[in-house]
Amino acid sequence: MKKPQWITLAVAGILTLVIFKFARITPEYKPALATDNQQHSADDGHDHGPAASDFSIDTLLLQAKKSLSPNQLIWINNLENSITRGDVKNQQLSVYHQLSHFWKDSARIFEPYAWYEAEGARLENSEKSLTFAARLFLDELQNDQLDNRRMWKALQAKDLFERSLKINPDNDSAKVGLGACYLFGNITSNPMEGIAKIREVVQKDSTNIYAQLTLVKGSMLSGQFDKAISRLETVIKLQPDNWESHLLMADLFERKQEFKNAIQWYEKSLAFIQQPEVKAAVRQRIEDLKKEDK
């Protein structure tokens, strides 16, 4: 039998849940599927950040607008053209925030939402806003199946993390995030460039959970399961009640076809899981593995 759907999703999303620990629940956004070579004009007086060579934010926005009602489209177009002379920066910030909230809450399409959050963060230029916007892109890109869109998101996150680090070069979280952009975004031919940035943080502070978990996922992607298990053991020593890490450990042993060890880790996780539906899914998986192990 296949794994219960919840466990599959939990394992896929474990690192983003643990790494970023967003206090709010974000909606399931519809991706906008737009790709071509059109780009913002370089002399339009506005910093649009980096872009993947074959991915256009302009076309993406045009495509996303096709899903809007006539009234929503009129409202969006009026808002986009509402900046006048005067305190332009504050006007722009207000417009970007309104646009990001619209795409998040009403249209529920991720890319325009994150784009306007990023544009506002670049304009505001505060460590907090830049890091928040960068993490939006980094979180989402790890589950994106389109190569060019994933690269675009990684480039956006990279730019935002780099801007944040200019403000605070000692921000280890931003350093790890920057390394993760290289590791998961396919923006370099040398993934070790990302690993090196993350290891720099781990060498300074081996208790940095974010860095350790990012390296765990990197090891999983490269098929180095034993190395991932070793790092995950460190995480669990630091956070013994972290049930997500227990599930991830169980999944790693499943991938190695070591079902008895996988069962043990699933059983250990039950002591820390609070949600009844999650416990039920884990118990079902334990029973399935026992049958497979016979």
C-alpha cells in the first residue's frame, strides 16, 4: 500500500514548516504559468530585481489577470496606475501592500503576491521585510516543478537575502537562506557553493536547527541518506520532541529499505504528535510497513 497522503505531504513539507515557522497559515495558492522573454524596461525608473532569462513577471501578471472578474480587473488596473507626484515612495509602498494582499487573499495566486511583497521590501529596505519576502520565495520554490519558474523564485530570494545581509551581515538565518537558494534553485552549476554557505553557519553554531535541516534536505536530494540521518540525529538531540524530524527520519529509513528502523521512528513520533488525524495516519503506516517487512 502507498503511504497515507498526509505523511507524504508532511515529509515533503517538513523542512519548510520547521525552518520558517510561520505564525500564520497561508492559503494554497494557484500557480501562475507564464513564460517568455518579455521583461520590464531597464529604464522605467524602478528596480525590478533579478529575473530568470526565460521567465517574465510582466507576462505572469497578464496571465494571472485573466482569472479575475471584470470588477477585480478594473480595481487592479486603477490601483497600478494610482501613483502620482508627491510622496511617491510611500504611495508605492501602499500600492504594493494592497496589491500583495489582493493576490494573496482574493485571487489566491502565489507569484503576484510574493512579487509585490518583494517589491515593497526592496523599496522599504529593512532587514525584516527583505527576509520575509525572501523566505516566501524560498519556501515556495522547493515544491515548484517548473524549472524556469523555480529558478526565477530562487533568483528573487537570492537578491532579497543579499540585500538583507548588506544591512546585517551577521544574520545567520539569511546566510542559510542564501545557501539554500543555490542548493535548491538550480541557479548555479556548482551546488557546493550553497552547501559552503550553510556549512559556514553550522561550523560557527552546530545547534542552528535551520542550517542543520537545510543540510539534511540537501543530502536527501543528492541521495546521501546516511549523511542526512547523521545530521538529523543531531537535530533530534537538540529538539527531542520535534515530531516532524522523527517522521523525516522514518522516511529516510524507508528509502533505505530498513523497515524495522522506519517503524521504530514512526512509533517514537506518536509520543509527540498532537493531531488525532496525523496519529491515525502514522499508525496506519506502521501497520503497512509491518506487512511489507514480513
